[in-house]
Amino acid sequence: MSNLAVNTLINNDEEIHKAAELLKVLSHPIRLKIICQLGHAEKTVQQLIDSVGSTQSNVSQHLAIMRNNKVLQYRKNATQVLYSVSEKAAIDLVQLLKKIYC
């Protein structure tokens, strides 16, 4: 990345704030796992509980945090609640993390 690109990013307070908020939301291992599990497809709460390996209460708390911060969206289908990623930058960030750590 050129110095100009870095300076532009640093000087744009709105984008810095947005990036910092997304990093805060994704900074918990369970929330990061949830984003990884959702990818580009929606899943039910039960599917997320099963794949994340935590309790229903714990997963629900993390889903609420991500929903309140507009990282996730949900829809109801009869008695099921299905979640999907609404913030594309969250997927991009996870893909970048995969390149770095995997």
C-alpha cells in the first residue's frame, strides 16, 4: 500500500471509526466463528449453535450484538429464525484473516 493510500485512510475519520466498530464487533472468538459459519448463506440459530459449539443462550447473546451493530440481519420463517451477514466488509475481513492465518 502506498503512503498516499495509508494517509488517505488515516485522514478519513468516518472510515476509521467504521472499521474500528466492525473490528470490535468481530473481536470475540464466538462472533468470528458465527461469521465464518454464515459465509454467504443464511443459517438457523440451531445450525449456528451446533456449528459454533456453545450454548443457545451464549450464541443468542452474540447474535444480538452483531444484529444490533448491523453486521447480521435475520428473517423469520414460521418458528425458525434465519441469520445472514448484512455487512459485506465482515466477510471480506474473515477472508483476509483466512489468508493470513490459514
